[in-house]
Amino acid sequence: MTPVIRHLQANFSDLPLPAAQQKPFNWTFDAAVKKLGPDFYCKIMPVHPVLNLEYSVLCNQLQHHFAFPGQLTRDQIIEQLSAALMLAELLEHLHLHYLIVPREVTRLRRQQEVYRKLLTEIGGYSFPCRPSKIETIEVGLSFTQQIRDYTVLTNWLRLLLTRSKRLLNLLDVFGTGSEVFGNFVALLDKYTNPFFAYLAWLFFLPRLLTNLFLIAKHSIPGFWMGEEEEKLELFARFQSQIMRRWFELGNDIVWVAVGLINCFLLVGALAPIALYATLFAFAFDIANVSFRAYVELDRLYTLQTEYTTLFQNEENEENKKTIADYKNFLTHRIQFEHLRLGLSVANAVAVFVAMSLAIPLLVSNPIIPLIGAFLLIGVWTTSFTLTRVIEQYRPNDTVEVPSNLSTLGFFAPKCKDSFFSPGIEKSDPEIVPINEYSYS
């Protein structure tokens, strides 16, 4: 039994272990998962981010062992594949009936097809008859997901525009000696100042309203809910939605509120106070991203501690090796998250410091806010570049059918009528990346 399944059963003893796990012939876990009622999923929902994380690490482990097949035996690979399939089926049912995330359901079903093909080919597993094509559900245009994606992507451009505008204004105040430049800045202010004033709060409003709508939709019972979701306790539904949306919700509430105040209240003679309100929002950003870093890293370290305890309590040497192997990939994930979350915190602190140089107490010397404006551009450039560099080190958790399947030792065909035996055309595998944060 793999460490992931042992850990899962240690926390949820009523989770049925399929007979196929001990004797790989008839797979029954998907049917058993469907029989588990709302009481079980009420216990699962508060820890679904941990399950997603364990599944992601397991996929990274599988992908690595496919690339370097000599590290594990055929039986060990079969165990890891069956564990991945079990988690995928459990998460599919959770996202389909209780979290209501259609895209995650589609992604998990596609990944299950890869596991089933491999288990049939190298392990002799037998699965219930399924359609020739992957069963799909109606995902639709996913307007809410598009709002979230576009907000994240266009925010880089918004920040560059607003910070560049600030730099131009301060260059004009500091004095360039060019009348043409002064006239250009004055003309730019005339047409863009109202735009940026409204953009400061309108930009975050769609995502804020979307998240509030989804929280209400999946918390308050009504005709729009499925039977399974409605059977969950109200607090369980609300808690699961907050767990998925609290970071964006907190960010958007503060920036929309500060934007509205600066746009309609702190104008005219009160305009200098607007900078302090904006500075408060940047200070909140530090608290928000720091708390997110704490929550996500604490989740990882707690998981690491639990697997360490599992390792220490294990007496069988082979089992200890499998636990240690999984822990290595979990450590790799922790190292990556340290870089990713650390960059977010460092960026928030740097922006707050740069903005602090523009407070009215320091504007008597125009060089100080000018330095702050240059720093803002520098922080944007550094953060934009490092974000893309760090993403290159993200653990690869995309599992696909190995292209050299028939030549790998532990992938040797077991029967003539296998999926990839001679005479049967093999289709290209679908590569489906794991998205930790998906919205319905």
C-alpha cells in the first residue's frame, strides 16, 4: 500500500479500500466512492486542499519515475498508479457533487483514462465497461473562470500603466527643462486621471462580485443546488467556499473600498489624504500575502510531519523506502512554494516601501518620491521576470502514457490484446496540467 493511501486511511478509516488494491483484477473503488454519503464528504471537504496537494505530489512522483524507470520495480509503479487512480476518482466525485467545479471533473476524468490504460497494460487490471471516448460534462463558457484569469493576467499591464504614469508626473514635477514634455504630461493628466481614478476600483469589482455570487450560490440552499450538495451542512458548504476564495475576496474588498473612497470622497482639498488610504491598502497586501504564505506553507509542513511520523512508525524497510521516496517529492514541492510565496511577500513589502516615499511629509524634496517611482517600476520588472523564472521550477505533475512504453522493463506487455500491443494504434495522450485553484 502506498504512503498516500495509508495516510488517507489513517485520517478517514471509513474510506473503503478496493479489493483490487490487494489483488489487481476487478476495480471497484469508483463504485464504492459513489456510495459514500454526505456525512463522509463533510469530513473530506475541509481538507480537500490537502488531498489536492497529495495528489499533485503523487503525480509529480509518477512523472519522475516514468522518466527514470530503473528506480522502481513494476509492482511499485502499479501501486503508485492505483493510488493515483483512487485519489483521482475520490476527488472527481467530490468536485462533481459537492464542490461543483466542472473543469476539475473533466481534468480528473482525463487523467483517470491514462491510469486505467497503464494499469490494464502492465498490471492486468480489469475495469467496468466505459465509453470509447472520455465521458464529459457540460463545462460551458466558464465566464467566472475567465473573469479570474483575465484579472490576474491584465493586472500586470494595469500596474505597469499606473506606475509609469506616476513616474511621468514626478519627472515633470522634478523638472526636465522641456516645455514640450510638460505640455504632454498636462494633456495626459487631463484625459487619463479620471480613467485611472475609476480603474482603481472598477478593475477588481467583477472578480469581487463573482466570488460573492459563488459563495452565496454554493452556501444558500435552493433549486440551483444538486441533491448531494444540498444535503451537506450549511457551514460545510460555506467553509469550503471561503477556503477557496478568501485570498482574492480580502484583496478585492479592500481595493474596491479604497478605490471608491479615493474616487468620490478624498478629492479636492482632501486629495493628499488619498495617498494614506492607498498606503493602507498596500499594508493590507503585505498582511494578506503573508497570511496566505503562512497557511499554505503550514499545510505543507503539517503534511511533511505526518509522513515523517508514518516513516518513524514503520518497521518494514521496503515500506520505509517508499515513504522516504514520497517525502523527497514533498520536500521538492515545499522548496518551490517557498520561492513562489516568498516572492509574493517580498514584492508586497517592496511596493509598500516605494509608495511610502511619496507621503506628503516627504514631498518637500521631490527627489524622494521620484526615487520611489523608479523603485516601483524596478519592482514590477523584477517581480514580472522572477515570477516566470520560478514557474520553470514548478514540479511537473503532468502524467501521460510514456512514449517508449514497450521498451521499458516494468512496462512489458502482459497480454496480446492490450491497449498498446502490436496492431492496435495508440492515440496521443492528453496532457492535462494540475491547477490547484480552480473556480466554478
